[in-house]
Amino acid sequence: MQFLSDNAAAVHPKVWDALRDADAADSPYDNDALSKRLDEAFSALFGRECAALWVGTGTAANCLALATMADPHGGVICHREAHIETDECGAPGFYLHGAKLLLAEGDGAKLTPANIQAVLDGITRGIHQVPAQAISLTQASEYGLVYRPEELTAIGALARQNGLGLQVDGARFANATAFLGCTPAEAAGPADTLSFGCTKNGGMGGDVIVLFDPGQAELVRRRRKRAGHLQSKGRFIAAQVLTLLEDDLWLANARAANAAAQAIAAKAGERLVYPVEANELFVRLTGDERDALRSRGFAFYDWDDTCCRMVASWDTRLDDAERLAEAISWL
Amino acid sequence: MQFLSDNAAAVHPKVWDALRDADAADSPYDNDALSKRLDEAFSALFGRECAALWVGTGTAANCLALATMADPHGGVICHREAHIETDECGAPGFYLHGAKLLLAEGDGAKLTPANIQAVLDGITRGIHQVPAQAISLTQASEYGLVYRPEELTAIGALARQNGLGLQVDGARFANATAFLGCTPAEAAGPADTLSFGCTKNGGMGGDVIVLFDPGQAELVRRRRKRAGHLQSKGRFIAAQVLTLLEDDLWLANARAANAAAQAIAAKAGERLVYPVEANELFVRLTGDERDALRSRGFAFYDWDDTCCRMVASWDTRLDDAERLAEAISWL
Amino acid sequence: MQFLSDNAAAVHPKVWDALRDADAADSPYDNDALSKRLDEAFSALFGRECAALWVGTGTAANCLALATMADPHGGVICHREAHIETDECGAPGFYLHGAKLLLAEGDGAKLTPANIQAVLDGITRGIHQVPAQAISLTQASEYGLVYRPEELTAIGALARQNGLGLQVDGARFANATAFLGCTPAEAAGPADTLSFGCTKNGGMGGDVIVLFDPGQAELVRRRRKRAGHLQSKGRFIAAQVLTLLEDDLWLANARAANAAAQAIAAKAGERLVYPVEANELFVRLTGDERDALRSRGFAFYDWDDTCCRMVASWDTRLDDAERLAEAISWL
Amino acid sequence: MQFLSDNAAAVHPKVWDALRDADAADSPYDNDALSKRLDEAFSALFGRECAALWVGTGTAANCLALATMADPHGGVICHREAHIETDECGAPGFYLHGAKLLLAEGDGAKLTPANIQAVLDGITRGIHQVPAQAISLTQASEYGLVYRPEELTAIGALARQNGLGLQVDGARFANATAFLGCTPAEAAGPADTLSFGCTKNGGMGGDVIVLFDPGQAELVRRRRKRAGHLQSKGRFIAAQVLTLLEDDLWLANARAANAAAQAIAAKAGERLVYPVEANELFVRLTGDERDALRSRGFAFYDWDDTCCRMVASWDTRLDDAERLAEAISWL
């Protein structure tokens, strides 16, 4: 039973149907009928005009979005454990042509205005230091914690005061929104851009760069092509995305993943390093305990010496989650 | 009837089957069972040990391959009308960190040793000029012309003499190989790297970087991640590729496309700007003639004032090709 | 007798005096009293508000200026034989993060509106091609030809119509201005930025980036630091520049160089490939003729098989120039 | 009395003489007689064959040296407070095309093998993380502390074991060597490259990239040109460097600066944050105390709320240093 990650899960049956429906030849790149519907679909979703461009991966989505905010000589404030800092092999340095990530502290990989301000306060040497130009946060965070709308509002206000852009890495934006039970607009807060993840949530492969300033679309479109991310048959990504939006399938999938995570959390008690809000759990386990669980068929990731990461997916069977919960409670 | 390009064609039924078969969750990225078979599959195809890495687009394949050969302060010799020069929005400049494309002449967008030598002869000012480090050619060329094995051998020899890498852009390598009727190894010549295109030949989206020096795989793997091209569910690209290789489906598809192109060529006579070798035709047509063809339902691309480009795909119906041929002959 | 280039000539005595005067410690970087006078000095020179920042080389000046105009995904139109294309080892690709140089034709390495328009007309494939964002021209050109004010006006108008920035490489701007006998403002035309060369005109090493939009100074200041061009003792560059501006020493120096070039030109007649306007001559000479001149002690540069380049400096003795002229006339 | 920094100090009289002697025109760039002597001069200094290339600034020297060791997708381990991390406006990101600085801890801005190892131990996620390729340390450190030869040996051994290059930022290498009283080779340790600073030690402007693997010279030469750091009249930098090396003037200058620093340190007692080894002092002072000193004519830099930085130069008068020492002791 697979709790390693949600990033290799199966494709949702409705997405398969949509992919097959998209097979008939259409215009290449994003000139097909499906891709052309994205702007409207996301404008409806967020209740304000936005531009929406597909890409194949979250790494590309985040980096292309940040390119609208940060100059090569600029800096992006993010958490010390943000995915863009720790897991993308320097992709922001590549896409932003050497711009720096300026690292902030924060519990559970969440930024706070105070911690962001601390980074800003450290920039005192004028031309000799990289200026902050953007903030990037992850909703839900790398430890599965969810920013509340008022937290986003406060960070957004700080961003505005300091002339900084606000990028939201939403690889698990669906899980965060499902947890909050609020509107997508509230869950995104005053973001300038959002990487809307589909790959981990029932898609085959594809994320969406949502630009709340549609005037940035031209820039991102050119950068996407230049980065080799303008797929010839983009209609197949658009098909996935539109299907996930239809009838809020994206939220239904996320709720299923979150529910499975909660089922495990219910029996993990003191072992939990962080409260479980989205679909990730960080569970304190000794080496022997890990072995015991694995011998029963549970797969998960060794985060560090003290804890393991378990992730539930849209297709995680609640049965399996409960079985894992039981197994943990017996340890 | 669609003759605009082969890059938006439908996905081959067998590829669809393979995609569905790959649905079951497996390890992410390229740690799945299918991705792990690529090296072996391509080593068998080319009769020598090579490494094979999937990416989502030909642009990424070409640029990542070139990154094994060219430094940021170096140059890549290519034809003045090479795709990497004219159609990739500066992608090589991005991936190679400002390296220069050094442009060579040549009929039908094909390089010759003499024309490559002319570029080399122009590099006389030492440190003040960008040094050539690689040659990039397209098999088949941007005008659908195919390099013969002995032409590749001659270019390869020049490359070796001058310490240059040799990259082959094989967006339509299948069509070239099918035309030549030789082995894939002969059609690739003494290339150091080959972008093996699948997208235009029955795939959904995916090309393969073939590295004839497997020692380069580590570099390309890191650069691929850094460029946001390490897809989470890479098994879906690997599935496409492996299916196309199975029982030489890739060659069958290419032969079908080439045959459709020949059917049109048979009636286009003097209108052809170049001999038709692969699946592209460049046909001299006046504005009125273009209108006439379009009014009959044929779609194609206005290349310039004098000619149009027509491309046949693996799924072009021979009927439709013959219908277009007829229509041209009546003009 | 040295006619190889003006770029290694001696330093003017008044510049030496100014350097010595600047020895007393002052604030580092460009916070010293001399550097702070540059904006005002150049605003006075050009009769409009501008920002002026020193750098150590013309390469850096050109590239930092272009960085105000061209995005990494953009293009800069320049002549096929522009210094930035042929002699800077790819520096624009480095400073502009992979932006492309879009090459225009033109006699004597001079751009014309028609030739610039031809480049623009070739940009037809939208997102797939690099968009032009700037024009860079050299005053005087690489062949020593000088743009007339009305030529600059016409190019500027075309730039404005197309939303392009206009950069002037003024490595020999002094020689051009001296030749024209007009104001510096007229010789610069409607440029957005000018690289004002001092190194070749009596300086020890130092050029000035003149920004006719002072709002760009912040960007260039940061990029200059980031490129390692913010010298600690910048006062020594500022001292050179201010001295050259004082009492129009820069023009006096240029006039001396131009006069020496004219003295040679007067006897070179039909051998001249281009009319001599600034301080460079391109003289048709056979191999034997070159040997003959060199055996008499004249040093110059073999441009190609048909001609040699001779350059007069501010400190070229008119005697020596006349001696060379004689020697040529005797060939 | 100036204790702000050594980077704006006057030029040594012997350097002035050498500059004047270099005035006569010679070949441009580094083809002049003086520049050609650098390799030999530094090979003699370090007792082994090396290549030595001048540049205008320490920032450029460090970055060009690192370019011999780190790929764009790689990382450089340096101290959290290293100059390249905190004070160069992202220059390493620019020169290394987005490579990352991997930050290590350490007292007094000095690296230790254990702290370097801690960074290496954190690199566990394969392709998803940036691989370390080099170590950069500063001799003397940003807090004026000097690495002992055995410390360098230990770091060098760790570098070799892990296949990492070792770069030494020697902006104040002279002060470190003078303090150690050892050979320059011992003070550089098993470095692969050394930025040999002249600007802060009696020069006008110019540092030297010392390459202990001369085979790297070609790469650095091209990168230097590409970065706009190949000055036309390079002979004026070479002249400074050669003069400083002659009769060990560089060490005499450094000893003078160090002695002035010691004179202050002698009376600063408990106020010193770090032991004074080179020419920098970090002195605990309250706001009132700073005011008091400044009212007496002493200029220095507010490092942070608790301490100030004072720097002695080669030309600091011992009198002035003693006067400052007295003034501190009276506080």
C-alpha cells in the first residue's frame, strides 16, 4: 500500500475520458479549442479576470511565474525548506538567471510576516546586496500546513508595502482549499500568481500558471516556449485541467486524499510532528517501527532520523488508510 | 483535411493502450519500470551502448543535448534556417547560458562540410570571438531533405578533426530513417547525441535524448530536472516511446507519412521547391491557388510568398493525400 | 610607428594630472566627489538630464546599457559586423542572459531604416521567434563611417514606432562628433543610451554609460555591481572622464586623431575601401605592399585578404601619419 | 582620520611610478610585455607553475575563478557571511549562470572541515538537489581572521575526498600572509585558485586570478573577455601587480596595515569581538561612544548594533592608529 507520495498516483477515469476525447487533431501548441478555454475557466474559478497557461510540471510553473516578478539581479523570499529552495536542483537560479532565494524561517515551513520582515531587515547594504522583489509561499506548505485566508492577507499586505510580488506554489492547492472549505480565491489570497497543481490530484501531468494580472501572459508565453515547455499537443494538458475543474472534481479528489490522511492521523496521536491539515503526515517512527510497518506492506518515505512522511492521494483507498492507522496504533 | 503539420496529429491506438497500461502507480520521475527500460531499448536500436532520457518536447531535447557539448562562452554551428535558430524563441541561448549559434549556409537547410568549414574559417580573432564547440544538424532537414549516411560520415569526420560535438535534431528522424531504408545507426551517423522525436510520429508528447556517450547521462539528468522537465509520472512518456519502438511501429508510422507525402509529390511536379524525401512538401502556389485549395477543405501553411508547406502525418489518409494531389494537378 | 589601434595609446598628460589629484582617499565605489559629478557633467554636455555611470571597458558599457532594453527572451538588432556581434566573445549573450542579436545588413557596417525594417519583417512567427526590443548602432561604425544626425533621427523614429530602445556604441563617439562638427546631442541622435568611450581617446581605461532616461540608473548600478564592474576606487575613472570633458579635451583629442587619419587618406586615393570620416582607414594592400610598409616601421592590422586597417590615435604624430601617407603613395 | 575601509586608500608611490613607466603604447589587452610577465612572476612567488590573469575587481576575480569549478547546475560551499554571499549583489549567480551558494556555519566567518561536512551531509536527494562542486573560503576572513596552514590543509583534504575545487578569496591575502609569516604557498594552502588582491594593498585597481592549474587559463581568458573585463590597456594593471610583487612590497604594505591594526587592538581589550590578526577590527561600541569617536575625527563603519568595523590600510599613519587607540581607551 502506497503512501510514498501523491505525485505518482493513477490518472482519474474522467481525465482518461477527456484525454481520449481530445485525440482528434486540432491546432498545435495552445491554439486548440481546449487550451483557449483556460483563461475563462480560471477567471470563473477565481471570480476575477486572469490568464491561465498550462505547463508540464510544477517546477516549470513556479519558475515561470516567478519570472514575472524577479529580475536576474533580484531576490525571492521563500522558506528555508521551500520546494524551490531544496528540491528543484537550482531551477529558480536557471529560470531567473541567477536571482537569489532569500531564506526565511518559520514553523512547519510556513512564512509569517515577521519572518519575512526579518529578511527584509537584513537588506541594508544597498547596491551590494540583492534586493527582494517577490515572496513565494507554498499552499499547503511542505509539511502539509495550510495558510488561513487572514494569514495570506497579512503577507499580501506586507508584500504590497514593500513592492514585492506574491507567488503561491499550489502543488497541493486543492488539498489546502478542500481543508479550508473556503473559496479558491480565499485560499489563494492576494497572490499575483498561483501554480495550480493537477499532477498530484488526478492528472497525468500538467500544472497551470494562473496570472492574476493577465497582462503578464505575453511574457510567460514567451518564456514558456523558450524553456521548451510549449508542448505541441497542449490540448492533452488542457483536457486534464478542464476536466478537473468540471463539477469541482479537483476538490472532490482533494477531499478524498485529505480524508484518507485524517483517517491515519486519527490514530497517530503524539507521533504527529505537525497537525494534519492537507494530505501529508509526518509521523515519528523509530527504525524498528518503520521496518514493522513496511513488513506489513506499507510504503512511505524516510524524512529524517526522527520521522517519516506519508502522503495520501485522491485514489488512496480509505480501507488502506485505516489499515495503516491501525498498524501505527499497534506499534 | 489537415496538412498543416504533423505536430498535432492524433495518438496512435497502440500508444493509447500503453498509456492505459502504465496507469498503475509506480515510482515517480524516471524511477519506474518503464523509464528504466529506455537505455536498453535504445542501445539495442542503435547497436551500441547509449543512455536515453525522455523529455516533453523537442526543444528541450535539443537544448539539453547541446548542453553536453557547448559552454556558455562557446558556439554551436547550425544552418541559418535550423529550427533551433529560427523557431525556438531563443531556447538555446537560455539553456546554454548565452552560447551563440554560428550560422552556416546550405541548400535545403542541409549543412555540408564546406559550409561548416566556412564558419570555422571565419573564427580568426582568438579570445574576441566565440569558439565553435558543436555542430547541430536536423535529420530530416527543415525542408524535408535527408542526410545520406556518407554525408553524415563526412560531417562527423570534420567534427572530430576540430574537436566539435555532433548533435542531431531528429524531430523527424523516423521519416528520415524510413526514407533511407538503412539502420537507425546509419541514419544517425557519428552523432554524439540524437533527439529522437516521438511527438510527431504517433506519440502524445515526448521525445528522447539519446546520448551515445552514456557518461553524459548524469549531466543531462541534472539539467533536465533544473529545467523543470523531470515529469512526476514519467512512466507515461516512457510508455509511448517503448510502444513506438516495439515491432518498429515508429518506422511503420513514418513510412505511412512518407507515402502520403509521395502521393502528393507525384502530382506536384515542377511546383516542388525541393525533392520530397520525408513527409514535408514545399509547393509553389500563388495566392489564388492557395485559396482554391483551401476552399476545397485542404489546410496547409503559408511558408512565404512563393510557396506553401504541406506535411503528412502517420495518420494522414492516403485518400486525402491523393485528393490533394489531384486538386493540385488541376490548378 | 603604431597604427594598429587607438585602444592601446598613451594616456593624455592632463589625465595623468587628474589621476594624481584623485589619489587622496575618498569614499569608495562611486560615492566619491568626482563620481558624483558625472551626472551633472553629462547632463550639461547633452543639454538634457541624464545619468552617467563609469565602467572599465566598452564591452561592459554596451552590455549594461542593452540590459535596460532587452529581456532575456528578447532580441537586439545590430549590424552583422557590429563589435558586439563579432568581437566580444558573446558578451551580450552573457549580460542579456541569452538574448539574441538579430543581424542586419548595411554598407560600411552602418544600419539604415530599410535594413532594420527587413529584420523586423522577418519576425512573423509570434511566440516561436525572438521579438526585437532594441537597436544597437556604432557611432562611428566599425569601418569608421559616421551617422549623420538625420540618419540617426530616421532610425530613432523607426525605433519609436516599433517600441524599440536605441543604444549607441560610442567607442569612437568623440571622433564621430569631431567629424560632424555638430553638438554631442546631435551626434548621439535620439539614443536612449550611449556608451561614451574614453579609453581610446586619451584615457587610461574607462567608459561611461550615459542613460538619457535617468530612471534606469538604479538598474544599471545593480547590474554593474553584479558584473564585478563597481571598482573600489572609482574616483580614478571619474577623474579621467571629467578631465576629458573639461574644455572639450575629448574633442581636441579626437580632432587630432581624425586629422592624422585624413593626412593618410589624402594620399591613399583609390586604395580606400571606405571614405575616411573618423580615425580609421581601410586600405587595399597586397601582401607585398604590406611587407614593404612594415619593413619601413609601420605597424597595422591585416583586416582580410584585400585590405588592412590603420587607426590614428589622439597621440599619433602628424609627421608619422604623413610619412605613412608618403609610403603608401610610393607603393 | 579614515578607518572606514582599505578599499579606497591611496596608491603607493612606487605603483604610481610603474604606471607612468607603462604609458608608452604597447600591444593591447594582455599582449603587452608587462602582462606577459605575470605567469612567471606568480609561478616564482608560489614555487610552482601557475597562470595569472589580471582583472579590475575582486568580485570579477572570485567569480571567474569559481567558473573553473562549478557548473551552472552546481553549488559552491561558502560561509554564510562570505563576501560572495552577502556583498556582491548576486555576482556568483550571474557568473556561474544560476549555480547556488551552499552556506556553511563557522566562527568568525571561517570554515571548518566539520562545518563543510555538515553541508555535504545535507545533500541527500540526488537529482533534486544541487551538488556541491567547490569550496570558497576567504583568507583573511570577513572578520579579519586568518586560516593557519594546517587548517587549509585539512579543508583541502576534504575537498579532494569529495571531488570539490578549492577557491581562496584573497582580497586581503597579503595581510593574512604577513600575519602568518609563512610562505605565500603555505598561506594559500592547497587552493586550486586564488584571488590575489592588490586594490586594497597599494594598488589603483586590479586583482589577479592565480590558477594553480594553468590548463584553466584558456577558459578564464574567454570568460574574462565575455564579462567585459579584458581591459584594452591591461598593461596598467600588470604594472601595478608587478610593482607590488617586487621586493615584496605587497608584504611590506600589508605589514604596515597589520601593525596599525595591532596598535588599535592593543588598547581595545574586551571590546574586541574577534582577535585581531589582519588589518580589520570589530569593536564593541555604544551609539554614544561612536558619536564620541566620530566627533574627534575618526571615521569607521557601523557593522551592527553592537559593534563597529575599523580597517587599517597600508598608508594608515601609525600616529593616527595610536590616536584612535587612545580615544577608545578613554571611552
